[in-house]
Amino acid sequence: MDLTLHHFIALLPLLVTSATAVLVMLGIAWRRSHTQSFVLSVIGLNLALLSLLPALQVAPLQVTTLLVVDRFACFYMALILVATLACLTLAHAYLGEKQGKGYPGNREELYLLMLLAAAGGLVLVSAQHLASLFIGLELLSLPTYGLVAYAFFNKRSLEAGLKYMVLSAAGSAFLLFGMALLYADAGSLSFAAIGTILAPAAQPGPLVQLGMALMLVALAFKLSLVPFHLWTPDVYEGAPAPVAAFLATASKVAVFAVLLRLFQLSPAAASPALQGLLTVIAVASILFGNLLALLQSNLKRLLGYSSIAHFGYLLVALIASEGLAVEAVGVYLVTYLLTILGAFGVVTLMSTPYSGRDCDALYEYRGLFWRRPYLTAVLTVMMLSLAGIPLTAGFIGKFYIITVGVQAELWWLLGALVIGSAIGVFYYLRVMVTLFMVEPNLRRHDAPFNWGQRAGGIMLLLVALLAFVLGVYPQPLLDLVLNAGLVQ
Amino acid sequence: MILPWLVLIPFIGGLLCWLAERHSSTLPRWLALLTMGLVLLISLWLWQQGDFQLAPGGGRDPTWELEFKHVWIERFGINLHLALDGLSLLMILLTGLLGVLSVLCSWQEIQQRVGFFHLNLMWILGGVIGVFLALDLFLFFFFWEMMLVPMYFLIALWGHSAADGKTSRINAATKFFIYTQASGLIMLVAILGLVFANFHSSGVLTFDYALLLQAKLDPAVEYTLMLGFFIAFAVKLPVVPLHSWLPDAHAQAPTAGSVDLAGILLKTAAYGLLRFGIPLFPNASAEFAPIAMGLGVLGIIYGALLAFAQTDIKRLIAYTSVSHMGFVLIGIYSGTQLALQGVVIQMLAHGLSAAALFILCGQLYERLHTRDLRLMGGLWGRLNYLPGVMLFFAAASLGLPGTGNFVGEFLILLGTFKVAPLVTVIATGGLVLASVYSLIMIQRAFYGPAKAEGALRGLGGRELAMMLGLIGLLLLLGVYPQPVLDTSAASMHGVQQWLAIAFSQLLSAR
């Protein structure tokens, strides 16, 4: 297959991101400067975001057998790039602008690692082949180990990094084994080919089912679905706040996008046994995620558990896999992304600049409203959005998921969803009411007074505004997602 | 264009209250008063100039006194669709009136975070007005859920924790929120079920009331969907097995919160049944009617008995609400014009009398710093005006002729007797229990030996004016309810038609 100019244009977002990573690396080798690395990365990512426009002109286009750049891929690429940009601005504030104050170690490599991980995410969402799936997943995961353990002199951060690495490696082994089994039966690694080869058989063979199940285990690990969720709270708690935000948004969105494409293109997923397995995982994730979150007094852990539950909700759409499902996943991921970015953004700004440990204990947020009303308003909107209350984006997402569930008549899953939401409300409300309670006397951390005038703060206010606007007038988002559907 | 403004004014007013707090602590109060006064004036003006012959009804296309429609979410056929008929107008009138009262009764009670308090108060009222006007099922659900959050804040931040420390205000608020949120989600599932059932038969994806009224439903599906709606409304009304959030929420809420809860929020459930529950699923509702009436009777007796056993005066009044709402439930499902008209009067009268009783409780609390009836007694001689006023509202609550409550309960019982004599007989027994708990409350609080000496501060001008206004309105409703009855006649006739058609079909099927 010859590569023409069109192919390069289609790959432009990925190429720009990778080039930025190289450039930032060379820049660090030449002269260490926090501002320089940050500015370079932000410019690169913005260019990558802009290059989506020409890429859309040539889409859909197959670039080798590994990648396909279609509207679906472009949509998720945009999500990943935006999420990465947001995490970068948060990280800039978090590490501290002036030398000597804030993060004591080398700051520049964080941007490099995040750019690399973003490139992995871009590969992942355009993957149409098991090989590119694996490459993308590893390119996404390997820098993340470094990111999670970036504050390595902090015991928790290092522990979280190691834990994530060991479990992630085990997940990769499952993934490879599953792929091998699938290849043994289908004789091809391309998503579509697997689909067509296996289509004549009414019931996929045991080898295929086992292979799919093993791959599902690996991906469920990345998405922290029960029972593969055990790493989530620890890693969320240990990782520096902007990294946790990246892990919760860009990384999970990319993995879910590829999972969705795999399921849509390979009907092997439709076997009843696998559907049953997914249903059990979804119900367990919704219930366990919400129940365990009840007991948390640490905001980052709480968000970790809540993300388990939220991906349980998303599985409802994946299981339905018909009608509005692809659209619902798109809408839900956008709303989830905004919400989690906002929530972690507040945690990050509260812990800014870095001073040994993040400000993540719930009691540190007591009475925040009376000190930082607008920051509190942001967190309140995010909590309401996570709980799916009207006037916020989260409501539209949840509405979509319930719509898909009703359309596909998945009553058991809907039951779990309703119960899970009711439990969820309890801890989201607890966080919210804490913000408005009477101030305690002691306080350790607070966001800087001028947080709203810095890049991170402005980004956060924009995210909150968007979460509100999309909750009131979601039509533009729905149009966008409708155009980003998968064409089979 | 007047309808969207009716919804928007409280929201904008609330934001202004919040912003005004930094300038002065009384400015938010005046702004809130102005906002609710404006709502009240607009609704009075609408009442005065409309004739309210237009209302939706069974077997024809719905018609409205006033209508507003604008595309909102095209993808699902969702519109910003607001409309007004006699029933919604009366409910909005009540909302505006109680809104003014809840601002007034917080004048002394709320001294902290005044601006944020009024923001929440105004947003609750805005959400409630939205519920009373929404005609798109999505929009209805939107407002239905939206009013929960400010109510939660109102209870959780400005409430009182119980003296024994068993239930804190935050627990009570959370319980309220979870009950209504979970049942609301069940309703959302039912709404979507209805929308897709309609989509399968007609091929149109819509949330519009008028189109969904014509949905062809399989009987089993209709019954299930009806139950989904009923559960949400039953939690809010409340119907007995699902009522346990109510006493806690009331006991812990600040006065304005209790006034809004008892006066308006409970009425949204009755309104929901009249506007959506029955018209959308008339056949299933007719089939379900005996069960619903049974639940209503259970509520009347159970609420009255538990009210009798309370020592916390606010909990006592909360349980009387359960009992009174039992009458409303019976009246709604009896399906006669007389009983349905009685339901409207009962809703208005209970809104006024319960609000007044809660305000009086608040005033007692301001003076005594307790709500425990065991610590009261002998207050008649120590307080000016208040005991007498309370006696009047207790008498209203037990359904004394001359008050609106009597008209409401009498019409409900009279209308129901034709279709369900047994239910009526038992429910009438509830009236006896009502006199027992009302008089016991007065007896324990104001008579008997005094627990302490010395006169307490009597009612001030603001407090007395509120009470006299309410007494006047309640008497007016009791002796001359005709204007109200005329306003709601067409709407209630519509509901009656839906049920009548369904009942006759049910009879012929047997």
C-alpha cells in the first residue's frame, strides 16, 4: 500500500503530537525551562487539534491496515487532545511557576510523558487492527506509569506507580493471550476481517469466546471495571492530581472508544455468553463502585470509585450496542470528561502549588464556599453533574444511557442503574454539603487567591460553564456526536 | 411570552438576591419579596383576565388558555412547551402566595448567608412553577428533579438538628433527596418507555404531551408505565408506605422550607397525577383506582394515628399532611367531577393551613427554642394572639365548616360516596381522628400548667399581618369557593372525562 499525501494529512494529528514530543525532548536536552516545555507542548497540542480539520476533509481513510481515520476517530482524537491540554494547564499550575517553590524535582518531563501518552491515545482510537490496538495501549500505558509515580519521593505516589505498572503488565499479558486465541480461530488480526470471517458461524467457537473474554479482562482492567478495579482508588489517590485527571479522562476515553469500535465491527461480541459476562460486570461495577464510594473521606479516592460506577453505566450502552448506543457513548464520554476534568481541576488548584501532598481529604474542603465561592460553584456543578441532576451536562449523559437501556429493553441493568444512582447521590451530596458547612479553624491548603486569572483557573471556569451550557442546551453536542458515528 | 417569564423571574430574582448579599443583608429579602410579589401579581392578572373554559380533556385534542412552544432538543423531539389552564393557574397562584409568605417568615429566622438562602428559596419556587407549566415530559422531569437541589440545601444548611441528636438535618435532607431522586429516575424510565412505545406504534419520537396522549398502548405496558409514574408521585404526595422522608424533612427544615414542602411541593405530586398520571394512562388508572383509594384510606388513618403520637410539634403537623393528602388521593381516583373539584379546594386549603401552622411553629420556636410539646403547656396566658391564631388553624385542619378545608373534604367525600361508599365511610372516620390530633396539639401546647413564668413576646405586626391574611383567605375559600371552582371546572371536567371513559370500558370488559 502506497502512502500518499492524503494519508499523511489524515495522520496529521498523530504526527504533530509525536513531533511535539520529540521537540519537547530536544528542548529539555538543550535547556531546562519549565515555561519553555509548557509553551511548546501547548502549541503542539493546539496545532494537533487544528490539524483535525484537514484530517476531517480526507476522512474516512484507511492508513495502512493498522489505522483508520474516520469521523469517529477524529471525534475521539479531539476529546483526547482537549483532555490532555486541560491536564497540561493544570499540571503547569500544580508544579509551580517559580523555581524553588512548588514541585522540587525536574518538572519538564511531565509534559513529555503526557504528550507520549496522548499519542498512544490517538493511535488507540484510530486502531482497526489488534496489533495497533496493542501498540496504542502500550504507548498510552507506559508513560502513564512514569506519570503516576512522578512525585516519586512521595511514598504513596511511588507505590501507586508500581502497583499500576505490575497490574497493567498483567493486563497486557491477558490481552496478548486473548489476541493469540482469536487469531488461532479467525486467522486475521483486523477488526473487520475477524467480523466477516466469524460471521457465518451462528455461534462463535469456544476459542473465539475465550479470546474475546480475555481481551475484555485486559480492557476492563484499564477501565477499572469490577472485579478488575482494585488498583483504581490507590492509584487515583497516589498520583499527582493532574495525572489522576489524565488517567481518568484521556486514558479511559481512548480505551472505551477502541472497545466500542471492536464490538461494533466484530459480531463475535454478540455471543450470549459474552453479553452475560458484560452484564454481570456492568451491574457489579455500578453497585460496588457506588457502595464503596460511600465510605470514602478522601476526594480523590471517592472520584476513583465513582468512575468505576460511571463506566458501569457506560457498559449499558455497550451491551445495548444498537440504536442510539454509539451516540450515547459519545455523549456520555463528553459529559463525563468535562465533569471529571472539572472535579480534578478543583482538587489540583486546591493543592497548587505542590507542597508534599495533595489537598484531597474531605475535611479540607469544609466551608470552602465562604472562602472561594466561585471555585466551590465549579465543584458543586461537577458533583451535580456526576449525580446526573438537571441543568448539568451529566444529566444529558445519564438521560442518553437510560434512553438506550429502555430502547434495548435491558430492565435488569436499568434497575441497577437506578439503585446505583440513588446510592451515588448520597456521597455526591455529602461532598457538596461539606463545601457549604461552617468553616473549621484549622486549614492547611487553599487555592491561591488569584486562581481564576491563571491558565488553569480560566480553563476550569470554561469547563464549568460548558458543563452548565450543555446541560441546558445540548443540541450542538448531539449534532456533533451524531456526525461522529461509526460507519460500517 | 408571559409563561417563560413566569418561570424565569424566580431564577433571575434568586441570582440577584445572591449578588445583593455583599451590599446588605436586608436587600436580598426585599429583592426576594419583590420577585415573589411580581409572580403573584402576574398570576392574579392572568386569573382576572382569563376565562379558563379551555382545558385538556378526554377524547379530544387538548386546548389551553395560554401556550408557549419553542424547539429545544430536536434530536428527541423535545420542546420548551409551557401551557396554562385553570388548574395550573390556581397552583401558581398558591406558589406565588406561599412564596411571599416564606420570604416573610424567614425575615427573623434566617440570619446567616441570607443571599444564598434566598437564592435557594427562589430556585425551588421557580422549579415548582416550571413543573406546573411544563407540557413536555422531558421538561416536566427536568423541573421535577431541579427543584430538589435547592430544597436539599435549604434543609441541610439552614435546618435544625433534632434535640436528641438522632436525626441530623443533613441526614434528613439526604433522605429526602434520595427518596425523590430514586423515584424520579423510575419515572424517567417510565417516560422513556412511553416515548418508545409511542415511537414503535406511530414512528414519531416525541416527548410532547398532546401527541403522547394518543399513544396506543398494550394494557400490560400501560399498567407498568402507569406504576412508574405513580411511584414517583406517591413518594412526593406522600402515600403511606413511601412517606418516611416527610416527617424527618419537615422536622429538620427551616420554617420557609416546611412551608414550601407542605404547601407546594406535595401539591406537585397531586398535580402530576391529575395532569400526567391519569390522562396518559386512563385505562390503567381506572384499573388501579381501588388500590389507590385503599392506599389513600390507609394514609388518612395511619397519618392521623401517628400524628397523635408525636411529641415534636412539626412532626405532628407533618403527619397531618400525610393524612390530608390521603383525601386528595381518594378524590383523584374516584373520578367524579364533584370529588375532583374537592381535590382542588383541598389542595389550596391544605396549602394555606399547613403553611400557616408551620409558620406558627416557627414563631413558637423563635420564642421557646424548642418544638417539644412536652416542654410547652400553659402558653395561652403567656403569649399574645399566637394561641388564638393557632387554634383557628387547628380548627381549619380538622375541617371545621366555614374554612376551605371543610369544603374540600366535604366535596371529596360527597363525590366519592357514589362510587366507593366503603372507602368514604372509613375516610370520614379519619375526620374524627383529625379533631383528636388537632385538639390534642392545642391542649398540650397552650393549656395545662405553665412550665415557666413570665410573658413571652407576642406576635409582631409582620407576623400578625401574615396570619390575618391567611385566616381571611381560608375563610373566603370556606364560604365562597365559587370563583376557584369556576376556574378549575374545565380542567377537572377533562380529567373526569378521561376516567369516565376508562371506567365504562372497564365495566364493559368485565
